[in-house]
Amino acid sequence: MSWPIVLGLVATWLVEASALPQLWRLHQQNDTDGASLLWLCLHLLGRLVGLSAAIVEHSELFIAFFLVGTLVRGALLAKILAYRSQHRSLQHV
């Protein structure tokens, strides 16, 4: 494996890992006040574009990393939307 591929994989792993603390904080606090839906949606869109490019290039390692990142961001988005929906329904009671 060439050094640019290794460097790209390390960079991708670091970017994907950056969402984990926010996901954990949301899980612990059950609060979404600090979460930006715009940032998250743009980031998820970027992951999907990257995943598409990796699939076209048949790059199995990048497919795996982009797939994991897409799943993590999708889980984060789902958790935020669920908490906000739950919070809104409690306000109307």
C-alpha cells in the first residue's frame, strides 16, 4: 500500500472519529441544543459523495471508511431528529 493511500486512510479515520464524541454526548445528555443540522446534513452529503466516488473507483478501503462514516452520521442525524421530535411533542402536551 502506498503512502498516499495510508495517509488518506488515516485522514479519513480521523474525520470519521470526529463525530463519535458528539454522538456519545447526545446519548448521555439527551439534548440536541448544540447540534447543527445544517453542518450534519452537509457532512452526510459529503460522505455519500465520497462513498459514491470510492465505489466508482473500486477502492474497497475507502468504501469501508466512507460507509462507516455515513452510518455514524446517519445515526447522529436520526438521534437528533428523534430527540427534537420528542421534545416538540412534549411541548404540545
